[in-house]
Amino acid sequence: MFRVKTIAEAHEFLGLEKPGHPLISIYKHDNLEQNKEFVGVPFALDLYQIVFKMCSPGSVGYGRNSYDFQEGSMIFVQPGQVITMGKWKEKDAIGGWTLLFHPDLIRKSELGKKINKYSFFSYDVHEALHLSDDEKVTLLEITEKIKKEYTQNIDKHSHSLIITNIELLLNYCTRYYNRQFYTRT
């Protein structure tokens, strides 16, 4: 099994340029090329991973189960969880993004104390979050704020603003999951 311990290792694994921050990264999938030697190989990250996928229907191996996803879906992975990526077509990556953050980023924060309350990070939830067009826009705007915070000149407020926006993103995702399950009933 392949293990990724840091943001820098994740960037190296994906063939991305060096990260702009050691504890957090947001990258778009548009120019991401799949490393074919890792297709079907289980891997784990020592990072939180939130992935928005704009691709054709399929699944991602997740622990002993799989995530079902379709166009405009999100998946959530906490540190140490095992994922197995399937093969994708080049056009499947367009429009997607990933937010990675190290547990040290939130360790001493309120979010760090309650991150386990976001149940969609659990292996028990193996259903992707399916988003409406408006919901996609809302979450993209939040990720753009986070990226702006960690790429501009960092000051004494940057850390708390990054964490606050991650928490805002997670709260919206909670709302959207609740909507998804409510709509089904």
C-alpha cells in the first residue's frame, strides 16, 4: 500500500508544483494526469481530503466498500483511510478540485476538537454527496477564499481565517447531505 504523509508528498505523487503552504492545498483537476502505475493500488493519506469530482458515473474503492459518484459529487476522506482509484478518462478531470489539509492545521482549534462530528468523513458513509449547480458554486467560492488566504502574504489572521472557511465548507456540506437524505425520504 502506498502512503502519503505530507502535502508536499501529495503534490509530488500527483506531479504538481510545490505547494504554497505546508499544511493545506487546493488544486484543480483540469490539468491533472493520472499516474497509471497507481490505478488499482490502495493508498492512504495522513491528511484530510475533500474531493469534488466532475466526471462520469463510477466508483472509488473506499476501505472495504466503494463510493458511488456521478457528475458533480463530493467525497470525504479522513487521515489513514484507504482509497483505491480506478482509471479515468482525461475529460473526467475537468471542473473538479481537491482540498487537502494536514491534521496539524486544525489541531489546537475548535474545528480540531469537533472534526469527528462531521460523519461524512467516516467509513460508515460510503455515499458521495451529490450537489446542485448552486451548491457547487457556493463550495467553489469558499475554496477560492481558502486558497487566497494561504497564497497571499500570511499574517496573524491567516490561520484562523483558513480554519474558519474550512469549517464553513464542512457546515455547508452537512446541510447538503441532510438535504440529500431528506429529499430521498
